[in-house]
Amino acid sequence: MSNTTPSVPAVSTARDQLSAVVFDWAGTILDFGSCAPMGAFVRLFEQFGITLSIAQARGPMGMAKWDHIQALGRLPEVAAQWQAKYGRPLTDADVDQLYEVFTPLNAAVVPDFSGFIPGALDAVAAVRARGLKVGSTTGYNRPIMDIVSPIAAQGGYVPDNLVCAGDQATGRPTPLMMWQCFADLGICWPATVVKVDDTEVGVQEGLAAGTWAVGLSVSGNAMGLPLAEWQALGPAEQAVRRAAAEAKLRAAGAHYVIDSVAELAPVLDAIAARLARGEQPA
């Protein structure tokens, strides 16, 4: 199924019909497990003499990367190491320096983690077949997306817009990137939009903007496993880990939680029916 031709219809004014789906990128459309940034964060802090685990690196995923680095620096274990090594707390100027080093580290690895999540292209094509617009936001900055977007386009994914970390005064979990999507796509009513994301702050971004929010429990950061590692788990272990990931996304406020975008269609059916009955996202 093809979804390579972005088409932004006229302004969407109906209050009782879906108008758009806004997708995250890594862990939602591509990069199963949202693995690309993890090694880069660990290597970044190693260069500054700080030990950081993969689990710690995952904690703030979905934020703009500058904010992510700042959040990592505020972890008690990391802050203590920084204080011991440099004799002072981590400052915003330090975060600026770390960010400058991080961006090329991340840029070097993202092409290796740009494979589509199984079923993603079909899911997007099905969204377009409904006559809906396809928006996108990401925790990646514009230079990183200048690498990722052409790779995705070659594979068949071209959303109707792209809002990156750094495009607005602040990013997730605030609604500013979603508001930009509304403007780009001609959306009048947030309740007619569905935000799909694998991170807690991405879910919260949708809620803050007044949209429906669908969390992805298996394909992205909430699970944090590459596809092969996920598939290698036994059914019982998968069930335990899925439940834990789902609990995180539910706690963040997701209206629905599914394994991946491959399961999105019935959720859109359910939301469309609720809208037709006059229901709004709460």
C-alpha cells in the first residue's frame, strides 16, 4: 500500500469526525525499540568521564535531546559523578557542550536504525485511505531528521508535515509541537486528532493539546527491545513485559494502548464512533 504522496486537504472543521493522526517517529514508525539514541547517550557521558546505563538513558526518551541530556544530568547517580569529577553541579552551559558532542554521535548511528516497524507503512496507508491527514512530531532535532526523513521517504513514508525538537520554544510534554501540526494541517478541533507515540512524554504531548492519545507498548521505548530480542522472548515473559510497558503508558494518560501501529485501525474505528456520539478526549 502506498502512502508516499502527502496530501493536505482543505481546513478540517467538522467536530464529530476524525481529521488527522499525528505519529511520532522512532519507536512508532521506524526503529523498533527506539534503539538509535541509547548508545549515543552512553558514549556521550563516557567521553566526559561519567558512567550511564542504557536503562538510565531511556528514562527521558521522547523529550527534545537537549532536555533529555539535562534530565540525565539531574539523575542523582549522574549528578553525584559530575560533582565528584568537576567539583560543581552540571550547568546549562555544560548541557550545551554535551549537546554539541551528542548530535554528531546520534547522526552517525541513526541510518543504521531507520528500518520500518512491521506494519507501519500499511497502517499509515490505511489512515490515508480514511481521508485523514498524517502529521508527525519527533524528539529529534532538524539536523537529525534531515538524515532520517530522506531514508524514510525512499522507503515510502512521507507525512504531511514534520515538527522537530527545537522548532518551537519548548517541546514535549507541552503542546506546542502539536499546535504547530494543527496549523500546518489545517486542523480546527484538537478532539478530532489522534496522537500515536511510544513514549510517556509523547502521550502527554497529545493530552496537553487536547487530542486522543494512543500509546505503543511493544514497538518503542516503553519496551526498549530490538525486534529480534522481543521475538526471542517466551509468551509468558512477553506478557509480563507488555503489562509493565502498558502500565507506564496508561499512567501517562493514554486513552488506548496497543503493541504497535500495526494494530491502530480498530482503535481509530472506536475513536471515530465515540466522536460521532459527541464524546471528547478526557
